[in-house]
Amino acid sequence: MALLKKINPEWVLRLSLGAMYVYSGFDLFVHPKSWTNFIPFWLKSAVAPLLTTASFVKIQGVGELLFALVLIIPFLPRRWVTMVATLSALEMAGILLLFGVDLITFRDIGLLGAAVSLVVLSSRQ
């Protein structure tokens, strides 16, 4: 129990969300065609004049890898952590609102809760 009192809950959230973004960002970048079916038609239509769907997914992957770096690197400014946590919460809320309920909705609810918790914790200090 003494060890648990020494662990900063903000770091648990930062490392777990960061690891999630490393995994998803890497896979989005390396295997973009595996993810294109998850993009709604209206979004595909909106980006079509500018980018291929695979390019859009790769850009999303790079963005998620940047999120991971901000969350995992300890010496970056706190406002960056708060900003990434806020964007993460908005991303998860958007997924929940725009994609509806499916077999993995429970995961997105947990990620939304983790991101909102990190916003609260990181903005306190």
C-alpha cells in the first residue's frame, strides 16, 4: 500500500493514454487501409478534394504519435499535456457521438473518462 501512495495518478493516466496513442498512431500510419472503413462517408467526402483517404489516416496517425510524445515526455510544458488531454477527450466524445454504439463503445467511454481525468489533474498544478 505504501507504494501505491507514492504513485502519481496523473502519470498513470499519461502513460496509459500515451501507450494507447503510440499503438494506434503507429498502426494508423503503417496500415492506413485497415482503418479507412472506420471513417464516415461525410468525412471521406470532405477530405476527398484534398487527400486520399489513406493519406488522411496517415496524418491522423502522425497526430496521435505526437499526442503520445507529449503525454509520455515528462519535461514538456504542462499546458501541452492539458491541451493534448483536452483534444483526446474531444476526440473520444466525437467518436461516441458520431459513430454510435457498437461492440467497442465501452472502450471509448473509458478513454473519454481517462482523458477528462487527465484534463482535471493536469490543469490543477
